[in-house]
Amino acid sequence: MTIYDISEKAGVSIATVSRVLNGSSNVSGKTRQKVLDVIEKYEYTPNAFARGLGLNTMKTIGIMCADSSDLYLAKAIYYIERKLRAGGYDSILCCTGYNLETKISSMNLLITKKVDGIILVGSNFIYENDKDNKYIHDAAMQVPVMLLNAALDSPNVFSILSDDYASTYEATLQMIASGITDILYFYNSRTYSGKKRLSAFLDAMRGQGLANEDILTLLYRGSHEDISAMAKQLTAFSQSGGVFHGIIASDDYLALGAIKYARENGLRIPEELSVLGHNNSMLATCCDPELTSVDDNLELLCNQLTHALMEVLSGNEVPQKTVFSGKIIKRGTTR
Amino acid sequence: MTIYDISEKAGVSIATVSRVLNGSSNVSGKTRQKVLDVIEKYEYTPNAFARGLGLNTMKTIGIMCADSSDLYLAKAIYYIERKLRAGGYDSILCCTGYNLETKISSMNLLITKKVDGIILVGSNFIYENDKDNKYIHDAAMQVPVMLLNAALDSPNVFSILSDDYASTYEATLQMIASGITDILYFYNSRTYSGKKRLSAFLDAMRGQGLANEDILTLLYRGSHEDISAMAKQLTAFSQSGGVFHGIIASDDYLALGAIKYARENGLRIPEELSVLGHNNSMLATCCDPELTSVDDNLELLCNQLTHALMEVLSGNEVPQKTVFSGKIIKRGTTR
DNA sequence: CCTTGTCCATAAATGCTTTCATATTTTTTC
DNA sequence: GAAAAAATATGAAAGCATTTATGGACAAGG
């Protein structure tokens, strides 16, 4: 069933059918209804490929993320997909892993498939060395690129992020204010945000004149879901002389690792060890005691990002960079 | 840059360029190289829409799931996407929620977009009343439909699932064998699998001649991530007279709710309360004690499912229904 | 009678694949 | 070694199913 069949059965030209389909105003009410009736009767739906060819778009957005099964990224994808669909766009999902080559080839694939825009979910897409960000600059020459939780200064690239620096700074100050001065920052280097958070922590500690020489930080190197490995690494760190009564973790997984470490070493939380996480994921409410965590309001970020993309695609101006502030959700793991 | 430009610059016809592009053998080595050089020089990539129009496919698969941020579903999507991409297919993601109307319209949308196949991730897509499954039967007339963790007998519909009945039956027997006879089945009705599990539990209990009249079951009605609400409901149930020393939960979230309930009521696990979950998600290793859980080997299921779909699309025969067995991962919450 | 505006059809454009026919090369045969 | 047969390489042109620019017909208004 093609537009020709419909035009024939309705006794009009294919142009008129197309006008009806696309809601053009230049069709009389009578003709429109006649065409609609035929369309309905034969359950005709226009061929998406031909349509794509004619319009040079199929209203699809490419979503790239390293690992869609990560709690945080999965939530982001969920919010973004929902909002895109509501705006009439489909999403092509691309899980790239953390390897640059794969990211580049996925990017090219999406562009070849003629998506209308690309969303990079997660700060791991931005590299310190700007040469490595070439693939993003290049892609942005073809289609708008949106960055969630990362920023890049480039034409046709738009960044929406939460102010990681500020919230970690604030969190560190709060922990210091609660009387803890020997704080360990436990992190996982992969991300751009992770680095922001680390420097916020360092700055906050130094700002308070604390332990100038040996501020404690520990980089976790294992699988990002392996809670036991995290606890193990903390135990080893402690046994090799690390002394701390507070842990600020760069995500909630790591914070759970800290809780496990405390349990295994008989430390009471928060009396003997304070723990603070990041992302306020569902993990924060499924441990005991419940986890104090920084909430960056992911749903808001995602909605804004998607909205901005749709604005760009409609030819409207949007800011290059939008920053929202997070807040600390106080629960049982801190004093 | 179109195929015409390339053909002109290479001094051949567009048919030849097309043959080179599609790896047809009927091109001489010399000509092929000449064309490839021009393609490379101008960084030409064929227009995907025109290609789709000619071939009537763009090598994309529609993935539908209720909620891509659910731990289990997110993992499944991750495995499936990865395998599809390796096979040269893209994935369009559709998060439908749990509402039938939305599922139907998403399904239609995917078919309109001319996907090559549809994967339904999660057993909530199958309804007890087969009339409600009409949308699947209909879709299967257009493209192959794959079901993960559910089964439906219909042409062009293929089911891959784990044997929920068997593993829950086995789990129940094990708990009984450990000396616990008053077991509560704590579940969440949404899914087809959930029901299989429930009936396995009931059959196992009855088979052991236990509590014929009042086998304990409790349906959880809150948000599927709200651990506190689960604990609360269990506390209420217990206070209103429910007596149990074991809980079998239909997923790991609910099992965490059970652990929280135990903690709030001062019950030691597993001495005073045994807890068993389902899905062996990462939650199982992030609580204390770690959760005994049924593992259905999701990665295997997803790989098989994706493989089967690609086989079908290549015109090969595959079984209508494939069942794998799960296994119980014993950890600290059971004796 | 001329203008203006509404409605609709014709035809061109979109960029590829593929069939069919033809030209060219290679192989076979005597 | 030449003619015939077979295999291989290439081009022309017809799809594929839309959108949209152009222009014609007709009606109403001045």
C-alpha cells in the first residue's frame, strides 16, 4: 500500500495525499476527509525510508553511553528517551564502552545513519587532551551534540551539567564542620566529573588548612560494581597506615564499598566512620544505615538537555553551557 | 556528495560504485580500487535513507522494555545492544512503561519506522488474557518478535526464557530442607515470570505437605525501588499476625526490603530469618549479609535471543521456544 | 474583465539498488 | 591458432515511496 494506491482510491493526486499526511493547510475540508477515510480504511502508513529521503530526516537521535547498565547512566537514558519520544523523536542507543576507538566508530555510525542529533551521556566522553575530543568537534560539524555532565567549548556542542565542584566542596566542608578532619577521598578516575570532584575535595581541605602535606586520596581500580573489592582495597589501605574517620566517595557504589569496609572492620557508622556518596542513586536507600549522598537532580538535567536539543533542532538559540547545582541529601552515614 | 559524484570522478557508472559499496564480486580489481580511492578521497558515505528505500531495511531492531532504568532490564538491554551491534544492527530503544496502550502504540511506531525485528525485554509484555496479546500477534505478521523471559505461542514469535518454575521450586525445597517450614513468598505481581515463580512456590510447599490451608504470600504494591516501603509492608504484615522464618522474594529489590525489615525488627539473618532473592543482581552483593539469589544467567539468555533473531532474519530456522535453567547462588542470607 | 486567493495535479527531485542487456575477456574446442 | 562458447565486467534505465516547486483551474471580489 503506497501513496499512489491511496491517491487512486481517493480520486486525488499523490501530492494531495502527501499534503493531508503532513497537515498542510492547502487542502479543502472535504478532500482532506475523503483522503483520511481511505487512509484509515486501508490502514496506510507512509514508508519511513522514502519519507526520510524526501525530508532528509527520520527524527531520530543517537544516544551514546559507555555502559547502559550502570545505575546512573541507565536512569539518564531512561529520562532522555522518555522526553525525546514525547517530542516525537526516536532514540538509537549505542553502548560504547570506555575505549576511544569504539566511541569514534560509534559516532561515525550514528552520523552515517543520519541521526538528527547526538547525546553523549556521561562525562567519560570528554578527554583531558583536547586532541582526543576531535571526534566530538567533527561530529558537531554535522549535527548538534549534547553533553550530559561534561563540558566542551565548541560550536554546535551544548553542555548541561551539575556543578560537581561546588557540591563536593560543600560536602567536604560539611564533613569537616561535623568534626572530622582526617577524610579519605575514595574515587574512580574514569570521569571528567570525578576529577572535578577530586579537586573540589582537595581545595576544600586545603582551604581549611588541613593536612597540607598528605591529604588522603585513594583511587579504586577494580570493576565498578564489585563492592567487595572496594572494601578490600580500603582495608588494605588502612592496614598500610592510612588513618581516616570520614570517607567521601565519588559515587554511591564506592560508598557502599566503604560501608562494607566498616562492617568488616567493626567500625560503627557514623560514630567511628562517616561516609558520603555521590549521585543519590537507589543504592543510597538500600544499605544500612542509609547513605548520605549528593543529588545532582539527574531528571532535571536530562529534561533540560533533551529540551535544549529539540530547541536547537527547531532552529532556536540555546545557551552553550548550562550548570545546575546539586544538593546534599543527609541520611544516616554522616553526623 | 552522492553516488553520482563518485561515479563521475571515478569514470564509471553508478551501478559499479554501488557494486563496490556492496561488495559484489562482479567488479575487476582495478576498477574496484579506482572507485575505493575516490570514495576515500572524498570521504563519501552512502545516504542511509536512499539505501533503506532501495533495500527496504536499515538494519535496525526495536527494543521495547517497560523501564530501562530497572537493574535487571538495563543489564538485558546492555547485553542485547552489544550483541546486535556486533552483528551489524542498530537498536531503537522504546521505554513503554507498564501500560498496555503505550505498549501498543510503541509497537506500531516501531513497525512504521520499519525495524527489521522487535525484542520485548521482560515478561510484563505478555498478558494472561490472550486478547491483550493481540498487539504481539499482529506485530509478528510484519516482523519477527523475540520474547525475553516470557513465552507466547504464535507464528513468527520466538521465546527465550529461564525456567523460573524449576528454580523457584528448587529454592523452596532447599529452604524447607534447611529446616524452615513457615516461609513467606513476597512478590510483585507485574510479571509473567512472577506468576510462574509464585505457583512454583505454592506447589513446592504443598508437595511437602506444608500449611495446606494458609500458605503465606504477600503482594507488594509500592514502587519497585522503594526498599523502605517494602520493609514497612513486611512489618505491618508481621504485626497483623503473619509468622514466618523465611522469605522468598520474587526479585532482589524485595529481598533487600526483607533484609531491611529484619534489621528494623532486630531479627538476625540467617539465624532468625532466611532470605532468598531472584535475579542475582548487583544488589545481592552490596547488602549485609550478602544475598542468596537465583541466577538465571541473563547474559546467556540475551546472547541466545539476539543470535536467534539474527538467524531468523537471515532466513534460518530457529526453535520457537528455548528454556534455560537457572541456578541458586548461595550466600549469607540462607542457612 | 481583471485580480486575488484557494485548491489541486503534474512533474521533478531525493540517492540508492538491481535487472537486463551489452561489451569484454577468458576458456574451450577442433 | 582461430572460432566458438563461457564467464566476467560494465552501463543504461527502471524501480523504490516520498516531498515539494510550479503552475493551472476555478471561484469570488472589485
